[in-house]
Amino acid sequence: MNAPLDLGDYLLPAAHPFTLLPGAATVMATIYLLGALRLWRQHRRWSVLRTVSFVSGCAALAAVTGLAVEDYGKALLSVFMFQQLTLMMAIPPLLVLGSPGTLLLRATPHRGVGKSVLKVAHGALRWRGSRWALSPWVALPAYLAAFYGLYIADLLDPVLALPGGHTALESAFLISGILFTIPVLSTDPLPVRMSHGGRALDLFAEAALHAFFGVFLMMATSLVVGTFAESTIALGIDPIEDQRVAGGLAWSYGEAPTLIMILIVRHRWFRHDSVRDAAASRWADAHGDPELDEYNEYLRRLEKGGSA
């Protein structure tokens, strides 16, 4: 039996580290930092916390697809599940909270190539396809299909058997996670914006269905995915036990980012209501409240009638 894997094994460089997603992470981080530096050099404000959030998301993307965890993700279902959960649930909130759209609009020059970039960005905001892609009727089902559709409908094995199938799935996981997260967390300009209640409902629905999927994997007595069986045995690990670990990750690690997003949405909802109530109070103090005035007048009439 092989020696058990430890954390250091996963953090070694991958056999082929310079692939699509690590390269994309490097490019995104570089462009973002150039934009932030441009604003700072012009003495224009840009949040350091947003910058840290976005760059951290890029670093996590490069790590989970460019270190040895990528190689083990092709051999063990549990590691593949860790990659999927990270790409769909941990990295997208970090990227979205970095407000890259706002940075693009503020840092891009309004002349030359920058003018064309801004024209494309504004066109994307007005495009009907953007509204459709960010709709909860599209984003949430696509998000859940990455779990139920792939695993329960037995689609994962044939996709992984395709050349480049592993990288294609990783890209799809990341994109579906971003499309789900943008309507829930983004403060960037959007073609459509959900209510706070709608955001909370989306997150609670996702959390419940996601937890059920994790429990399903933990309780399964036969292999749901056959691709990893041979390589898992070669590493001295029972495939069924590894599948249970994958289900445990989906149930535990997968729920943590959702809980954090729920807390962020609730905080924003409370702050929005507080600001709205404060504005309404100021307006009432300055201009009066017709409903309150009418009610007070009603009480005065009752009082006069009783006195008579």
C-alpha cells in the first residue's frame, strides 16, 4: 500500500503547470493590477480590499489548477470534487467582490484602444444575452446541473474520457460559478439586478440542494463515477471510501462559501433598509408624512367627538 498523501504532496508543482486556467489567472491578475495602479497613480481612490479579493481569487485559481492538486484531481474523485467546489464556490465570490467591471469602467482610457474596450463593455451591458445569462432561471439550473446533471445523470465519465475533458469541465465549473455569483454579490453595473430577497432565496435553494447532493454521494453503496476507480486503487485507496470523502467535501466545504455569501447578502439587505428608512424619516421631517398626518387628524376628530 502506498504511503498516505499529505498536504505537501498537493502543493508541489503540477506535471504540466502552464495550462489554460493558470495562464488565464495570471493574465486576469496582471490586467486588474495594472488598472488599480493606474487609478492610484492618478490619485483616484480604489479599494485595497477589492484588489486583495480579486488577486486572491486569481491566486487560488492558479493554485488549484496549476499545482499537483491538478494531477491528483485526475486520479481521485475526492480531489476532483475539491477542485470543482473551489472553482464553483470559493473562487467566484473572491473575483466578483473585487468589482472588476467597475475597475474596467474607471481605469480604461477613453481614447484609442480603451475607447473600443469601453464600447464593447457598454454593449455587453445592453445585450439581451447578458440579461438572459444572469437570470436566476438560467444561472441556478446551470449551477446545479454541474452536480446533479454530471454525476447522477452519468455524464461525467464520457466527458472526462474526451481529450481535454478535464480542463473543459474545470472551465465550465468556473464560468457557471461566476454566472451564479454575479447576480447575488456583484456591485458592478449589471443589465439586471435581483432584489435582496431574491438573492437570499437563490442561496438558500442552492445550499439545500447542494447538501442533498453531498449526502447522496456519502450514502451511495456503488460507484457513481467509474473513471477514477483504477487510479484510486493504484494509490492504495478504496474507491467507495474516496467517494464518501468527496460527498463529505460537497456537504461541508461546499456549504461554507454559501453561508458566507448569505451573511453578506443579509448585511447588505439590512444596510439598504436602514438607509431607506433614514431617508424616509428625513423626508417626513422636512415635508410631513401624509398617512401619519391623516391618522393624527383622525385621532383629533375622535377626541373632539368624545368631548362633545
